[in-house]
Amino acid sequence: MSRKPEDDQEMPLVSHLTELRTRLLRCVVIILLIFAGLFYFAQDIYALVAAPLRAYLPAGATMIATGVASPFLTPFKLTLMCALFLGMPVILHQAWGFIAPGLYTHERRIAVPLLISSIFLFYAGMAFAYFVVFPIMFGFFASVTPEGVAMMTDIGQYLDFVLTLFFAFGVAFEIPIATFLVIWVGLVDVATLRKSRPYVVVGCFVIGMVLTPPDVFSQTLLALPMWLLFESGLLAGALVRRKRDDEQSDEQAEPEDQPPAPQP
């Protein structure tokens, strides 16, 4: 069950490096192709990303560009990041193709669902940030703007801000994968994680406090999903760990159940 396929052969270092270079080139080509297809819509993509903030700007207020090249470089940078995000499944597939020959059979069966789940959860975290967190956050910022101050955000600073949040929420939604992995490899057992649940909840609210405006509602919008994702990863890890323990128990019990060999 845990043996590698018989046709797997050890590759020399040069062959590994050559394969790595080939796969990296494929990733770069895919990103460039996606970027080339999206570049014509760079201005529209930026308008879409800026929509959550523009909805709460005061009447007559607009976003501004303080840098000379910002009107071009900012949409260019956003389009390049979109190409990277959209090409992530291909990048992860190439990474999987590189490391898969070195994995055991049971590790491959677990790695494929984890790979697909990690991609889905990362995109889900970005969507959650855009559709749920951004409207609440920017609405709060607009409501606390001091009187006599015009809210006119620089497009470059806004892009850096939202990209950081996209990445933060995408990584935060990987909590089930991380929880499952630490249980599956045996770094931490399920009982220890369950005892640590109060600390996890506090940690989720601390992260929510750092990443969201200083109001309880916004913090809860991030902390509650993070806690639920931790619980889902804990549940999945416990089920897989229990299944593995049952299989190991059956393998150890099989020799005892066999009849004794006949004496000559």
C-alpha cells in the first residue's frame, strides 16, 4: 500500500534540474499568455477591483494618481497579479507533477484532494474578502472620515492594500489544509488540538482585529469563518487518522488470524 510504483526509477540530479527548468518555463509561459489576454482589459479590471471603495466615496470625489506613471503601472501590476492568480492551478499542477514521483501511493491519494481543496479555498478567501469584507471595511472608513477632509485615495496605495488583503484572506482560508496536514503527518494529535481550541478562537479574533477595521462586527466576519475552517480541518484530520489507525490494526491482526502452517 505504501510502496512506490515498481516502474519508478531514480533520476540523476541533472535530469531533476532539467525537469524543474522545463516546468518553471511552462509556468512562466502560462502566466504570460494569461497576462497577454487580460492586458487589453486592464483598465476594466482595475475599475472592478476599485468598485467596493468607489461605492462609498463622497459625491464628486474620485480616486487619484499621485505618481506620473501610476495610471499605467497600477493597472499593469494588477493585471499581472490577476494572471498569476488565475494561473495558480497550472502552477500547482506543475509542482505536483514534479514531486509526485517521489511520493508513496497512499501519499498521492491524499495529496490530490489537498491540492484541489487548497486552490478552491484560496479563491474562496479572495471572494469572501471582495464581496463581504471590503464593503463593510470601506463603508466604515468612509463613515469616520473627519469633517473637512476629502476622501481621495491614491490608486497605487489602494492596489497594494487590497492585494495584501486578498493574499491574507486567501492564506487564512487554508487553515483546514494546515490543520489536516499537522494531524496527518503526526506532528500534533487531535486531542491536543481540541484542548487548544480556546487559544485558536482567541488567535482568530486577534487576526481579525489586525486585518479589519476596529469594530466587533468586521472582526467577527473574519474570525468566525477562520474558526469554522479550523473545526472542519480538525474533523477531516480526525477521520483520516482514525481510518489509518484502523488499517494498521487490521494489518497487525492479520498474521494472528492465519492458521498455523502444516508441519512436514
